[in-house]
Amino acid sequence: MFGVADITLEMLERDPYPIFSKLRDQEPVAFLPRLDMWLVTRWDDVVDVCEHPELFRSNTVPSWLRDCLGENMLTLDGAAHDRLANGMRPPFVSSTALPIVRDGLPALYDALIDQFPAGEEVELMAAYAEPLANLSLAAALGWTVDWHDLARWCRGVCTGIANFENDPDRAEVAAVAHRELADAIDAALARGELAIYLRHGFTRDEIVNNIRLMVSGGINEPRDGVALVMWVLLTEPAAMAAVRADRSVLRKVIEETFRWISPVGTATRQATSDVILGDVQIPEGALVAACLSAANRDPRRWQDPDTFLIDRREGSHLAFAIGEHRCLGEWLGRRQVQLGVERLLDRFVDFELTRPVELTGFEFRGPAALYVKAVGR
């Protein structure tokens, strides 16, 4: 057993769900001294934090997001946020991205599958899910960039975003990615790429900072989403059989996977004044982590929440957040995961897990590796 004062980032990154369960029952609005912030773990409270920017602002001080990315749409509220979000949205919505999803991404994904060693073990995170997510983002933006560099920068900035304990080594990793991403985006702008954002009248810094945000958010969720859905299908035989029999079931599997193992864990806010939340007073200026992944397993919202169930009827989850900062790229992200899994199922008649799978992460959660042997093309 542990007390709130004992909770560390290492414990949360190893497996936050038992900790969330205890907090929801005993201290749903809890101050964690090791992180110097409040964790909010019940569904209704998380929704309240995310939907009331007048009480819990995104423009926090300090801000890991701002430190790692620069001022961006997620570090702003109201009209300032809306201006950036509305202008940055077009590459990620169906009206613009559908031709890329329909005509461009399948060939990219098949080319990755073609490189799998025939009849041998393959690690799906490295060989498929990670390049898939990076190539998809570059295609959506019309950005000519080596996906390996993009993946390295993504890992770097995400190391900083999840640096809740202000580790200086993590901060330096993020700072290197911050600088290198700026140089790469500047080079793309000089080549005439990313011009859609220049046409919207954004400054150079606004473009650079928000594309850094797209790299951190637009790669992790589809990457981990593809791997998590494949892991679920390989460990839940009934789900795999249902999807094989009726491909439309895959959308249910994806949504339940995002609820059950949310790839993005929190939304960080700051109290604008002394606020009562769940009968607890949060002081003005306190940092608050609205735990999306905890809310997605709240038994007050979900029946048997720790169990993966395809045919849920309780409604939508919070994996893409809620309120004005709901994920800008959720349509494209969902399509990437669905198409990525579909291409694997279309190309192979069977898969076998060849090694145990370890899930890791608090802010960004997914398999550390996913080793499989694919049978039959």
C-alpha cells in the first residue's frame, strides 16, 4: 500500500491504473508532492476541469508544453487559441485529408509491410507503427522530411512534455529536439512547403511552435494506437475473430482500446483562483492534471471499467480530450489507426505474439515493443 505522498512519476509510468483506482476511491482530487501538482481522477471532475477555462486555464506558468514547444494553441485559451486552432486544422479534417487517407497512405503502409522479413519475427513498433505515424503526419502536412528525424524529434519533445519532476537531463533532450525541429521547419518554409499556414497569416514562430505540437501529438497517438489495437487483437481472440468476420467491428475495437489504454494520459491546467472541486479546495495558481486515462476507467461512468468490452453503450471516452482543447487531429488519427490495422489484417492470415508485451508510460502510454510473427501473405 502507498499514500499520496509516496506516489512518484516512476510508479505512474510503470502502471498508473492501480494508483488511479485508489485515488478515485479515496482521494479523487489529490495533491502529489513529488510532482507539485494536483491529480484529478474521476470522470465528472476531469470534464469540469477541461470544460471551464475560466476556472482552469491552459496558459499555465510554468508550462512543460511551452518550454518544449514554444507558445502554441494548447498553451492559450479563448480567442487566441481559436485563431490558431482554426487555421492549423485543415490538413487534419476529412474534407482535406480524405484524399491522402484514401489514395496516399495505403501505399505507404504497404511499403512498410513489404519490408517485413518473410516468416520471421518482426517488431511492429519499430518496423510499422512508428514509421506509419511519422510518414502519415508528413504526408498530411506536405512536408518533405526524413521520418527517422521526425521520430527522433518527437521522442525528444515528448521527453520534455512528460518531465513532471523537472529532470534537467530530460529537459536537455527536449531542448535539442526543440532547436532541431525549428531548423527543419525553417528549411521547409524556405522550400515553399507548409505554405497553407503562411496563407493564413501566421508568423514564423506560430508556424514553428504549432508544428512542434503536431509532431508531439500527431505521432504518439496513432503510433501507440496501432500497436495497442494489434496487441488487443492478439490477446483477445474473440475480438480478433469478430473483426475477421466483420471488418466494421474494428471501429468498436479501436474506440474501446482508446478508452481502456488511453495513449495520452492528462490535460494540464492551472487554477485561476481558489476553486472547490470534488469538495476539495485547490489554491489559486496550482497546477492540475486532469487525468483523461483515469476518467476513462471511472466505474461511475463505465461498467466493469478495467475490462476490455467491444459492445459498450456508455458513450464516448476522453482519449482525445474534451472542451476547446479537444484533439485537433482526432479524425486523421482514427483513420490512421484503422487503416494501419486493416492493412496488416488484409496482408496476413494470422499473427503470433512471440514475446511478452510491456506497456509503459503515464503521459504517453503504449507498448515498449510488440514482437510478432506474421503468417501468410
